[in-house]
Amino acid sequence: MAAWSSRKLLRDVLLKSVVSNQLPGIRCFSSAPKIAPKIGHYSKKGRLLTGATIGLLIAGGAYVSTVDEATFCGWLFSATKLVNPFFALLDPEFAHNLGVSAAARGWVPREKRPDPSILGLEVWGRKFSNPVGLAAGFDKNAEAVDGLLALGFGFVEVGSVTPVPQDGNPKPRIFRLQKEGAVINRCGFNSEGIVVVAKRLGAQHGKRKLDETSSASASSNNEVKHGGKAGPGILGVNLGKNKTSEDAASDYVQGVHTLSQYADYLVINVSSPNTPGLRMLQGRKQLKDLVKKVQAARDEMQWGEEGPPPLLVKIAPDLSKEDLEDIAAVALTLHLDGLIISNTTISRPDPASKNPLASETGGLSGKPLFNLSTNILKEMYILTRGRIPLIGCGGISR
């Protein structure tokens, strides 16, 4: 499709060039004696330049027409490297919102190259084409699921979504530590609320079902298909609580009732540092009570053959060994479907600690988080004895 669009654009440009070059000749027709006009020096240069440009366009179009879509999309991904530096000149939150809007409108490259089969895996009965996903926090309101999955991610997690819309913390609330490859944010669960997100996911879900029905006859029944409710990839929905809510469990239960039908997996986010009191829910008793109520809300709903969506908990990287032991015990006792390790950190690992912006409050993500989150991942694997799927999150970079 990308190659076809480029060829169509090239054809339109050439057609306009030819028409614009013919019009002056048409206007010159008259009964007066035809006298060849003198061509100035700059006019000759202009014609030479126009001819050379048209020649290059023709040659480029001829070459593009011979290139397959996979190769062409590779060019597009490489071309984004020229654009990325300009985003660093923009306000961080404005750049973030611009990226989400671009993905929502399909103004991002689409990955046409199939993933190597060795990258595929199956978890919770869901087939992932690759194990690399986009964490919650980027597409908070499920505006760009299709565009983000089309970039090549094996799964995309939207949210955190709160029951009632809330603006989050005052701006500015996102800060770049550019040299260290890190970001500090204190957004505070800015969300459009579950009603808006549910309508958006419902519309997307309906469109995908229609597309699947229309293309079913063209696909082989023996073909192994990756993906889930989001079509080509797996969709996770990350649930949060409102800042002013006094009953955290009811907020998460409301999220389950409203959004779980569109999710391939659900996440209870109790680890953001930007909502007061939220991380207290990671204690053994608090977490056990919360997970039991959310599991009950999910299980009391009616489900088809695929069953209810798996339920995961996202934890912080700033936990003690005792805290990790408590979480592992709850996860094993209640047969939790998975853990996401980890959220942003309130600490400032080197070299981020030396940056003047390190004094800003909020959670830090990016390269400096890698060692901390990886160590927590290792500890939790040992504590859960490899019996629970773990998603590593935090510090992943090129």
C-alpha cells in the first residue's frame, strides 16, 4: 500500500508538471506572425533544472515501482531517523501528544516485513508474533492502537485508564534528561476516563471484526494466526484509580466491568509514584484483598470459549526484599496470571543523579532504570520459582 501510494503521488506530480508546461504553448496560438521568442540565460537554466527534476522523478518512480512493499517500508523506517531530532526541540508533552496523534491518523510507517518465526511465542493461549511490546503510559486513552501495532510491536498496552476523567498533575510534568537517555514524569494518571476509552475500543473492535469477516475466505484455515482482540497484535488494558477515590478496589472493579471485553489481558497498576497512596497497595494484605476483589469481578462476567482475560499486576522497582517476597506469595496463592516488572523509579540511578533535572519529583524511566528493573526481574523470577509469566519493563533501549 505504501509503495502504491508513492507511485500514485509520483504520477500526479508528473501529470501536473506536463499540464503546466503545455498551458503557455496553448495561450500562444494566434493569427499573428509567429516570432520565436528569445530565451534568456536564466530561462534556459530553469528549463534545464525542470527537465532534470522530471527525469529524476521518472527514474525514481520507475525504480520504486520495482520495489516490494517490505523493502519500501524499510526505507520509511530509516527515514524516520531524519525526523526524530526535531521532536527533541519540542516541549516533551507536546511531542508526546504529537506522536500519539500521528499514530492515530496512520502517519507512521507500517511494518510489512513478517517477524521471524523464532520470535513467536504463546502465553495465556494468545499467540504473540514477537515478544516486544509498548508499555502503558504512551497511548493512555487508546487513541492509536492500530497505528502502534502496525509499527511492528507484538503487543500494545493502553492506559492507565481511570473510572472518572481527570487532568492529572499541573504542567510542566514531563522532563527530558537527554544526555542520559531518560525521562522524568509526574503526569498523575491523566485520563479521559473509562467511558470514552470503552467507546473507542468498542469502535475499533467492531471494525476489526468486520475486516476479519470480509477477509476470512481469502485466508487458509490451516494458517497459524497471531494476535488477539486487537487484530494483528495483542492488546493489554492497564487500569488505574482516581486520585480522589477512597475505595481503590471499586475503581479497578469498574475498569474490569467496562473494559475487559476488549482486552487480551488486564493490568492492575498499583506502582505509579504519581498518585498519593497508590504504592501502599503493594503490601501483602492490601494487595491480596485487592486482587481477590478484581478477580471475582472478572470471573463473575460471562465469557466465551476463550475465557476471561488474564489478570496481571504491575509493581514498582523501589521495593525491598521483604516487599518482593510478599508480592510473590500473593501471586502464587491467588494464581495471578502474571507480573509486570517494573514501573518508573523514584530513585535517580547514575548517571541521571548528576543531571540538574534529577531534583524534579516524579518517576524516572529510560536507560538508567535498566539495571534496577532487571535485578528486580531476576529476584521475582526466583521468588515465584518460574511459575508465573513475567513481563520485563523499564530501561529497554537500543
